Amino acid sequence: MEASPPSYAAGRVLGKLVNGSLPANISSLFDQDWGTVNPETGIMRANCEDSVAWGNYGAFDPGLVARFHGDIGQKFTVECPDSCRKARASIWGCNPFMDESSICKAALGMNRITNDGGLVSFQIVPPEDHWDSCKLQQGINTDKWKWYEWKKADRPNKIARKCSKDWVASSPGVPCPEVVKKYRQNCKVTHGIEHCFGARAFKFLEPAQSPAMSPDSGTFFGKLTVTVTATADQTVACTIDGTVPNAADPAPGTAVDSTLELSHDGSYVVKVEFLSFILLCQNLEIQSMCIHLVLS
């Protein structure tokens, strides 16, 4: 049975997130509003019900509603909250997914995040004429969907009737946006904002490989050089004072470098953040790396 897309009620926002950095488990802070952007990393935050088609469930800010309306090939990274398994949100397809699908619930079903939340990256891909249903992980299932009038958009008489003469002359046989919208999308106006689904789809990207750190632990004497080796197309930021590095927008005092020189007695915690070409940010914390310097 094909599930119907959800209706959007003003003020009804499920899956609230947390202001500040993402702890290991944010369930205890679940009643706080975490906003739409992580203030420390700049990564966009999504509710469990947010989709590519309607980027901020329950809200009617045009900029937030359309924040994932990217071009084909464009990539996004979002931070998902916990407890999306129980979210009242639907999914259509099996990666790729129809744009009306819950981003975070689909990510959970694909094991890209856990039910405690996390970061996930996806890419905008072309829409399809139908979406199969499938069984994902975490007990999450998807629904099927079919655009029964999809082929009408290719009919010459439909193109001639609804497309401009300039379009027909410059792109013969190609359906114009007006024809595509009529036969391959579903649109309605809600609180003055047009909500269309079917205009695009999204597909999750594989997680980027974590940088390698050498040495990654131990006790040393004298000056020590710590080297962080990143994969191609990654920017790495490192700190040794316990602060959170920001590879996207380095804070004052943060060394955007892959080499750290440690020369003073003390116990250091090295934190690394990397920004890859798919915009997937992760914090890699090396636990209690002790560096000892013996003076003669």
C-alpha cells in the first residue's frame, strides 16, 4: 500500500535537538530546542521529520523549507537527533529515496547513524518514476510510490501545449519545467509556501575515512612530533588544549595543520577534526596521550 505524504501542521515539531556540541547521548536534553545549525561546527541540524522537499518540518520559513533544494549533484551534511526510529515520518525508496522521505530516519535505517543520532552526508540525485519499498535496518521499512502520469511529460502534444515556443525551439522533445511539475510532482500551497515533492531525490554517501595519527598514544621523552595523515581532499584541524577544532572555520589559536610539535611536560589530549570533499565532519579524540619531557 502506498503511504500518503504527511500534512504539515504549524508549530508541531517532533524530534527537538540540542543547542551546543553533540554529546554521546542527547536523550537527557531532548526537551531543548537545538535549532537548525550547530553553533560550534556550523553543520546544519535536522529534525527527525525533516526532508529534502520540506527542510524544516512544522516551520514556514521559506529559507529553511528550501534549504535542501539543491541542484543535481550537490552534497549536504546534517546532524541528526536521537530517537528517530519512533518518528512519525515516512520513507519512500531504498537509497536513493524520494525527496519527501525523512532524511534522518532513512539514515538510521541505512545504518549511517545510530538511534543516538549522528552526522550523515547525502547527495541530490535525479527523481525517478517510481520508488520501491524495502526493509531497512533498525526495524525501519519504506513505502512504495509510483508516478502514474510520468510518461505524459514526454508527449509532444503536452510539451507543445504547456511549454513556450522558445523552449520547444531550443529543446525539441524535452519537457519544460511546467510539464515536469504537472505530471511528475505533487504541489500544494501551505501558509503561502509552495510545497512540492518529486522534484528531486537524495542518496546517502559513504562515510569518509578517518585520518591516521602517529603516534596515537603512549609515553615519550623529549620533543615529540605528532603527524596526522588525511586522505585526499580533506582539510585537517588539530588542537592539544582540549578545545574543539573546526576544520571548516578555524577559531583563533587553532592550527590548521597536520603536524603538532609537543615540547613541554604534561598530559595532552589531541583532538582532530577533518573536513572531506563530501563535507562530512567528525571529531576524533585520542584518549589521554601522555607526553613527558625530561630536562637534563
